Amino acid sequence: MRVAVATPDYQTVGGHAGQARRWLVFEAEPGRAPTPAGQVELSKDQVFHHWRDEAGPHPLDGVAAVIAASAGEGFLRRMEKRGVATVMTGETDPAAAVAAWCANAVTPPKPRPIGRLLCKVRDLFSEHR
């Protein structure tokens, strides 16, 4: 299965999934080390916060899961509608985050009370409610 990890620099797990432009894609399977399958850089219109589902295929279509340090409620709802698992983690290494998800041993995300509040406010004004 393919798993996409939000990243600011193609080396670490990135924050807010809905705003992420860069993604690392892995082929993953329980019991095996994840294999890098590519890097994706989204245009502004392809960033999930701005993406319109009716706009056609998306570069990350076909992934089983997306992994990031955080995600807003709007993003969670949109991924659920697409049949994609959203995984939030405190792990900073992308391959380790994918391996942990495959092993059902995800490192819990760091508490972000202010960030969570900002995401909720932003979601209130988003067209993706």
C-alpha cells in the first residue's frame, strides 16, 4: 500500500496536513521496512486546504493513509470521505512514522492546544466544512 507523509523538507514529518505542499510517498506493508516511492510537490491549488474534490484527479490519489504532525477537522472529514486514513504522530522521521503506523504503534502527536484552536477557527471559515 502507498502512504504519504507531509514534510517541510523531504526529511522530517511536517505539521498541518491540510497546508502541506511537500509529501514523501512510501510503499508500506506490515512487517517490512517502508520503501521510498517518491516525492510530491503540490501546486497551491492542489494543497488539500484549497483542493476542490470535483477538480479531477489529485497527485496523492491512491494512498491508503496520510501521516502528519497535525490535521484540522475539515481535513480529517475530507480524507475520511476519500477512504484515506489520517494519522497524526509525534514521530519526526518519515520512514519510522510509516513503519510505526504499519505496526499499530504510532507515537502520539505532541499536544498543540493553541495550534488546535487555530485550526478550528480556520475550519470555521473554510469552504470544506
